[in-house]
Amino acid sequence: MLASALNKISHGLTFGNAMNKLRLKIEKDQKVESAYFQRTMPKKGLKERIQAGDNIIVAEGYIFEFERRGYLRAGCFVPEVVLEHPEQVKAVHEEYVHAGSDVVLAFTYYGHREKLKLIGREADLKSLNIKALRLAKEVADRTNTLLAGNICNSTIYKRDCPDAIEKTRAIFKEQIEWAIAEGVDYIVAESFSEYGEAALALECIKEYGKVPAVVTMIAHAEDKTVDGLMFGEAMNKLYAAGADIVGLNCGRGPTTMLSLIGEIRKTYKGPMAAIPVPYRTTPDEPTFLSIINPETGKDAFPEDLTAFHCSRTQIRKFAEEAKELGVQYVGLCCGNASHFMRIVAEVYGRTPPASKYSPDMSQHFIWGDKNFDSYLMDYRNTLAPK
Ligand SMILES: [Zn+2]
């Protein structure tokens, strides 16, 4: 677009006229994008969508994305970027919606009291939460997408320890109340290893939030929760206790998560979520925490995980199989990126604005589908001998 405008300058347009044309073109593109959201995404609530059998695409993985970009630290993984570079958070929210997310998830994951205490920023707790919620709301309002609050594993929960349980409840309560005050459509409670903590989070959403709840747990190496429940049973209990959608997030990559979802589906028949990490986990290394980097003999988590990223083909296969399994709430967690989200959205039948730029190799000058003369054929064989 810029190139064509500059080209016109050289064809006799004044600079002012060229800039005016450029502005009109940008405004037209923005209108087309707004029209997409208005047309395809009438704002129905979460419950309404589930009952109508709609699917919900959700982009997660903000912690890893901002660590990769140099805006927060691996280890403590606290979303300080919300306060220090809010414009970056807003931009990623916009990018994920552009790639097909139906939801803007406020970036309050690990923005809780215990995590802020860890880095000596407990005083920023409320301002970080409110800022994260407002950034997400701004994008959700503009794009007519759902606004979700987010609570997560407290890191201090201990079953059979009343003091730890009360502290965990207090963490959930304050984050839920801030989310409600900022007008979220629903709350995501996620990344719980123990059924007990997931159930407590749900209880708190019911008591302090009174909005719909999505509750997802992490499956580690074993196909049961850390406190010993089979996941099918845990899902049934959470659903019976009032969760609107239950499922798995984080921990496992697409293949090892979907094999477990297949098992869960035998006993749990309600609305299901699957939000894996886009890494190449295997039965021997079922989670991204268990992947060993063969070059170092050490854990790939977190710094060397990029070497184990899924291919786009693997993400497409994941989305196809998840759809086949009836996964209604689908997305990607740590390691997510917009090119992956667009694939998930497209497999689920969407054409988000980013689809305008989905790959089309037929237009490539060497790899495209066209009649090659012998010169180009020789060139291609030199680049990629077959
Ligand atoms: Zn994750």
C-alpha cells in the first residue's frame, strides 16, 4: 500500500494528495475489518453460544509471548508488561483478534498477590489488574468480542492446609471482584494441577463473580490430576458444580492432550475446552516440562522450547481432530502465536481478517504453480535439489 502510494508520487501526485489517498485507503481497510466483526460476531454471551452449539476460539499464551519479546522475565513469569508497556499488551490483544480469537482474555495470569510479592511489587497488585482489564475491554468493545477475566493456579495452594486454602481463596476473591467491576463477560480459571484448587476457583467465581466460568486444568505426565482423580471424573464434578465449560489447558502439546481428551470424552459429555501448548510432546515426553533438549541433555523448558515448536501442519491437524472430538472451546496456550491462531480459526470455519494474508504459494516466483521455462526449472533445482 505504501509502495503503491509512493509510486503515485513519482507519477505526478503531490505529496499531500498521495498522503490523503493513503489515509482514505487505511480508513477503508479499518471499515472492512470492523464490518467483519459486526457481521460475523454478533455479541452473544458465552452461555448462549454454548447452548447454540457455537464454537469459541480463544488465544492464550501471553506470558510466553511477552517473555519472547523481552517484556517480562522467565522464571517468575509476572505480567509486569501490563504496567510498563501497556501499548504492547493492547497490540497483542488486537493481533490475536485479527487472527481469529473470539475472546480478549485480560492479561492477569500470574498477576496475583503471591506472584507480585515474589518480585517485590505487591503494591502494584490492584493497578496491574485494573489496567489489564481495561486494556482488554478496550479491544473487546471495539471488536465486539467477548471479554474474559482470568484467575489461575495460586502457586501456594496445599490440600488439607486450611491456611493455604484461605490464602488461595483471598487471591481468587480479589481478582474476581476487580474483573466483575470492570465488566467481564465471564471468567477463565486455569492451569490447575489439583482438582481441589480448580473446584475452589469455581466456587469463588460462583460466590464473588456470578458470571459464567470456564475451568481448565493441566494434565502432567499421568492421565490423572495431582490429587488423584481421573480427568473424566474431575471434569464431571466441575461441570456438575456449575462450570459452563471445562477442559485442559497448558502442559501438554496437541497430540498428548488430544489423546487424553479422547479418554475424557468417554465419561464427560458436556462442553469441552482444549488449549494445548504448541510444542512437540510425545508419549515419552508428554508435557513441555518433560521435553529434554538432546543437544544439552537438559530440560528444554523454558529457554530451548522454541526448538520444539509445532509446525503449522501439526496445528492444523490438532484443530481438525479437536473439532472432530467436539471440542467447543479451542485455543493455544504458552508458545502461541498469531499464525497458529489463524489456522485454528480457519479449521473451525472462520475467515478472520488475517486470512487475507494466509499463505498462497501459487504466487511464488519459484515454488508457485505455473509453467516453468527451463531457466527457472534449473534455478529451482539449484535451490532445492530433488
Ligand atoms: Zn500455558
